[in-house]
Amino acid sequence: MASRYDLSKDELVAWLGNEPRYRATQIWEGLYQQFAEPADISALPKTLRARVQEELPSSLSLVTERVSDGGDTSKFLWELEGGARIETVLMLYPDRVTVCVSTQAGCAMACGFCATGQAGFTRHLSVGEIVEQVVVAARRGREMGRRVGNIVFMGMGEPLANEPNVHAAVERLHDDIGISARHLTVSTVGVVPGIHRLAQWAEPVNLAVSLHAANDQLRDDLVPINKRYPIGMLMDACADYLDARGRRLSFEWALIDSVNDRRQDAVELAELCHDLPLPAHVNLIPLNSTPGYPTRGTPPEGVARFRDELLRMGVNVTVRANRGNDIDAACGQLAAGQPVEVRTAITSKRVPS
Ligand code: SAH
């Protein structure tokens, strides 16, 4: 059965059959503007409300909602049709509200330091499953008197491994909910063909690349997809994106103690940033703990030192504030309750430089 956020507007018209066409518009507005349950779309006659409610189900069943940061971070655990589980994080800031959405149940990219990667891949999410995460988070935000304005595709999964559905979801968020492209950010581990496709989307979204290492030897180890799409190819794709879009590109860098936080790492990273047609912005984040990766994040003094080295080399850099660590909602901690193998040996060794 199709879920209500999977149908395109034309499919909804077809589904409505003999109903007048304006009913489709009313339902569409109810779903995408009011974030309403069909039963609550007051413009519709009661019988039609009931039919939509029953025949076009929601695709997300809430398992748990956990709250942290004094109510400013909420993590939703959803069960999907077929039993797969995913998570969504809602983050309230003084000046904005951001939703972090999942694009796959699990992930096939196998980055050892990421809880989603440790758990492996289950399946792609449909368009409706992606869009509905935003809708329910926006509904919750509204209950708290806030408007969701930013979406980051940084939850579970690799967005550009599910590029057709992610793009269709971006179109809905942009065209139907009305979120502007500069408030949408797609994060990728570096799926090069997907970056080239994204560069051609009609919506000029922001791109974040999870870099974490600036030489192939270390990156092969931390981010296995690097063996297929090494740094040279990845930088060409980033340049293609910047040439096509002129939008902000950021490099995500999870600082791992004694693995990628040395001066030489900063030097190599600065070179990559400066070699692009527009300078990339670096987001530093100390590695969050996950059950399957024993190495710890760089301590605060090391983070400040790494940041200062980049600043001295003229790189734009921000240390990202961490959210929701205590409820496993922070970057790299989303596992949707999947058990992962707990490793005790250090798996990533520093490559001698
Ligand atoms: N697969 C996409 C989308 C996930 S975004 C991507 O990799 O970009 C999640 C971000 O958190 C990525 O930048 C990822 O590298 C980072 N991350 C993963 N594990 C982490 C950890 N343990 N601590 C901090 N950041 C982590």
C-alpha cells in the first residue's frame, strides 16, 4: 500500500478517481502546508477524510521519542513497513530549527567509526519515508511554537547511494513545503557519481563531504568507499559541484585522537581546501563514542590546536557543537537500536607520514 507522502500530486489525482480535482489540492495543502493528519483536514468532507486516513497510511510508526539538551534535541525512533527501523533528530537552536533525516535503514558504506556503518545495510527509504520524517518533526516543532527551517540529510544512510529518492524528497521539501535550497544540506561520504548528479539538480542545495582524511592511505582505512572513489576523483566532483552551483561546500572532519588530528593532517586538509575553485568550509567535530570503535575523540585542547592551525593557513573552520550525546543522537551515533559488534582492538592506525 502506498503511503500518503509517497504519492506525487498526479498519482493522488488518479487515486481520487471521480472526486473533483480541487480535492487533490486540498489534501496536498493539508499534508504539505498544515502537516495535518488526513482525519484533521477540515476542508474535506468527512467520508473523504476517513478514506484518505485509512487507505493512505502513514509510513512511520513511532517506537520511542527521547529528549535531551533540556528539550532542545529530540530523537525519534521509527518502525517502517517490513520492520526496519530508522531515526530522525529534531534540534532547536535560538535562531533556527533543524531536522536531521535518515535516507536509508542502515548503511552499506561501512565506516568503522560510525554506528550506522557498524550495523550494516537494510534497505533504501522511499520518498515518502524521507519526507514524512520532516513532516512529523515539523509538527512537533510547531507544538513547541517553532518553525522547521533547515533540513540536513545527515541521519542514517548514504543519501547519494539513494540519489533518486533523495532528489525526489528534496523536490517535495522545496516545492511543496517551501524550504529554500540554501536551507537543505546533503551530506555524502563521497559517492562521486552521485555528486555529479546532485550538481545538476534544479535545487542548488548545500553539499557536505565527510572527508575525515586528506590522503588516500588514511582515508582508505577510515572511509572504505575511498578505495573506489579516491580523493583526486572526489575533489574533481567537488569542483564540478562548485562550478555548477557556486554554493557552499563543507568538509566534515571527525577528529579522532592520534589518527587524523596531527599538524600534517591540517596541512594536507588546507591544501585540498585551497585547491578548489571556491574555498571549502571545514566543520570539525570531536569523534563521538560508538559501541564498535574503541578510539576516542580528540580532547578539547587538541581540537582547538587543530582549528588554530587551519585558521593560520587561511581555512574557514568551525568547531561544531555536539547535540544529543546522552541519547545517542549525535553525529555517527544513530543505530536505531541495532546491536553492533563491540570491538576492543584499535582498528585504525596512524599512517606514518
Ligand atoms: N553517509 C553520509 C550521511 C551521514 S552524515 C555521510 O557520511 O556524510 C553523518 C556525519 O557524521 C558524517 O559526516 C559522518 O562521517 C559523521 N560521523 C560518523 N560517525 C561519527 C562519530 N562517531 N563521531 C562524529 N561524527 C561521526
